[in-house]
Amino acid sequence: MKISVIGTGYVGLVSGACFADVGNTVLCLDVDTRKITMLKDGIIPIHEPGLDNLVQRNAAAGRLLFSSNYDDAVSHADIIFLAVGTPPDEDGSADLTHILSAARSIGERLTKPAVIVDKSTVPVGTAEKVKRAIAGELEKRGVNVAFHVVSNPEFLKEGAAIDDFMKPDRIVVGADDADAAKQMRQLYAPFSRNHEKFVEMDIRSAELTKYAANAMLATRISFMNELANLSELLGADIEAVRLGIGMDPRIGPDFLYAGMGYGGSCFPKDVKALIKTASDHKQQLHLLTATETVNDAQKNVLFTKLVRFFGGDAGLKGKTIALWGLSFKPNTDDMREAPSRILIKALFDAGANVIAYDPVAREEAKRVLVAEHGEDLCNTRLRIVESARQAVEGADVLVLVTEWKEFRAPDLPFLAEKLKQKAVFDGRNIYDPEAFAAAGLVYEGIGRRSGK
Ligand code: NAD
């Protein structure tokens, strides 16, 4: 099949490369010409495990093309995916500027029948807006071209995106036209034996399904975080509780980890957007509002522990805090809504210095933090270093922020020797408190016994 994908971010580039890998000819378009130039040169603008090989292999085979010219993208394809960003607007709603601008760009050029697919996460009713935007442009041109808009939300996880796309749990398609749905079924056949993962529904339900999934996952996280905070007060250990409830098949073991609160480009914005959609329809989503409130508070939990450890805000002044991990989760360089940003801001405000290390997000973190705090502050109070060991040299305490694999088995005698205050704050509960205590280190997790 001939496919174009509009937007070559985490979703668009992965989808495009995976569709190409099963034999389709895919043209990926982005208005960011820097990204397209890099991709044409075989350079992948984002970090996603396995993506470089996948892109290079398919580009070399002539199945994966890159362009920033809409004429190329629209004339190339029978199916056009919209995978542009839908960032939060000031009122929490999803900003549809990019989606509708892409739709108009398609309508300005469409000359043959096509299926337009909303892959971006968009509020219920957006497919109708996309349809109107395209139809409006066709009307201006005085041409009549048959096209259908379908909804096909994406469920991949950054850091495991290729695996998720190649072996999806489910493929949700919302369509109001049988032929368009059939084309989608054919396109996804290589990813789902006998179409068994293919879930077809009406467009509005498909649009809502994506928000429902993210809202449920975010709520699980906030639930566990709230219980973790209670565990601490009660002298219980949330890790034991997690195991004890996760073995119940009605609950399941995944996504039950207490930590520093959810971040990333999806959960925060999608929770906000769903709350806004409901309030536009005069419904208050009490549970989701609480999910968000709990999450906002949770992002400060580690800082509060640090303040307590140093005997108050003033105690942090002039101290040096080592951070392991900056990206919002492991295996990605994505810094959008990363909990590390909130922690770093609080540390700066309290007058502390930060030495940070992340396996892949160093450049992106630097860019984001300089934009947030200015060059001067970052030059004087922040050092982003090249190894986990380097980050600990000269630091008072260590904070584990992102649970990258390389942080999982730390050299405890080294930490005990280097950390001036011999204390580790584990924001992801990946360490064994007893082992840290045995090495002479103070250990503080989230919702756990301290191991002292
Ligand atoms: P991203 O910011 O990484 O990429 C979006 C790309 O779209 C950018 O490269 C941007 O330059 C491009 N773009 C913007 N306007 C354009 C236009 N008019 N024409 C062409 N290109 C344009 O975003 P992402 O993380 O890939 O997310 C895309 C969508 O997918 C969002 O709606 C997001 O909520 C959803 N989603 C994301 C994930 C994820 O894990 N990142 C998972 C599932 C769904």
C-alpha cells in the first residue's frame, strides 16, 4: 500500500518505519525541515531503541521516503496518517492547531480518493472537524474528491515503541465507512494474525478509547502513590503491598509502581484534556480530577524528603544533589513533563546545586533546562556529566530519578565512600533498603521502610 505519515515524531516515525518494514511504501512528512534533513542523512532525531536500524534498512530499500513538501505526501498516498502533536492548550484542552493545519494542507492538494487517519490523540469530535477542514479546502478549489476520515489512536509506549507497534495488544479503528474500515483492516493484517487484535467501532468511541486508556493508567499510578504515602505513615511497605495486590488477576501486576508521579507527553495532557472535554459537557470527572491533584503533589514528594533530611529549606542551600536519570522514563530522551524538571526547579529555588547524569537525554535535558532557567543559572548551578559515577563525585546525596537499567546495580561501597552525607533517595523504589543500610547508607524510597 502507499502511505503518507504527517508528523515524524515519536508516533509518526515509528508508525511509518513499521508500516514500511512490512512492505508498504511510506512517505514521512514533517514541517520541521531540520528533522527531514537529518532523516534523509540517516540520522534519527529522537532516541527510540531499534529505530535507527529500522529506518535505515527501510530507507535503503526505497520503502521509506522523507519530505517536507505536502505535494509529495498527498500525491503519494492512498492512506494518509495524521501523527502531529496535540499539546495542551492553556485551558487544558488539546490544541488542534497542528491537526487542522495538516488537514487543510491535505485538502488544498487532494486529487484522488484517500483515507485520512487520525493517529494523534484527539478529543471526541475531532474527526468531524478534520473532515470539515478538508471538505472546506476542496470546496474552495471547486473539486469533488471522495475521502473518508477514520480514527486509529496509537497505544505505543516510548522506549518500547517498535515492539508495541509490531506486536500490538489491540488495534482500535473507528470508521463510518465500510470500505475505509476494510482498507485499515488490510493495512494492519501483518500486525495481527486473523485480524484478531482488530477492534472496529464508531469514530467517537475510538477517539474516547484512547483517553479512557490513559486516564485509567494515570489513575492506577495516582492510586498507588497515595497508598505509598499512607504506607509511610503506617510503617508499611508499598512494595510488599504492590506484590500482595498485583497477584489478584482482577488487579494485575502492571502499572502498580509508586514513584515520583507520572510525566511524559501523554498522561498529563490527556488527563487534562478529558477533564476539559467533560466540563465542556457540564460533567465533572471527580476521579480524574483527584488523579491529577495527587500527581501534582507526588512530583514534590522527593523534594520534601530532601528538605526534611537537610533540616529545612535553608539546609539545602549550597548543597550538591546528584541526580541519576533526567528523561521522564527509561529508554527515551523525552523530557516533556519529566518529574526531574520539577525537582531541579525546586532545588534551584532552594539554592542547591545539581550534578546530573542520564544515559541518553543529556543534550535534550540541557536544551530544556537552559530554556527554562536561563544560561546563567544552568552554567553556575547545574552540571550534566558523562557517567553515573561522575555524578556522585562531590555530591552530598544521590537521588534516583529515572530507573534506567544501568542504575539498577549500583556500587554501594563507592556510593558510601563518595556521598558526603551517605544518603540515597530512591524515586522509583528499585533498590533494596536492607542492602543500602548494610553498606552504611541512609535509604529513602517512596512509601517504604527506610532500611536504617
Ligand atoms: P512529537 O511532538 O514527537 O511529533 C509531532 C511532529 O509533528 C513534530 O515533528 C512536528 O514538527 C510535526 N508537525 C507539527 N505540525 C505539523 C504539520 N502541520 N504538518 C506536518 N508536521 C507537523 O509528537 P508525538 O509524541 O509523536 O505525538 C504525536 C501524537 O500522538 C500526539 O497526539 C500524542 O498525544 C499521540 N501519542 C503519542 C504517544 C507517545 O508516546 N509519544 C503515544 C501515543 C499517542
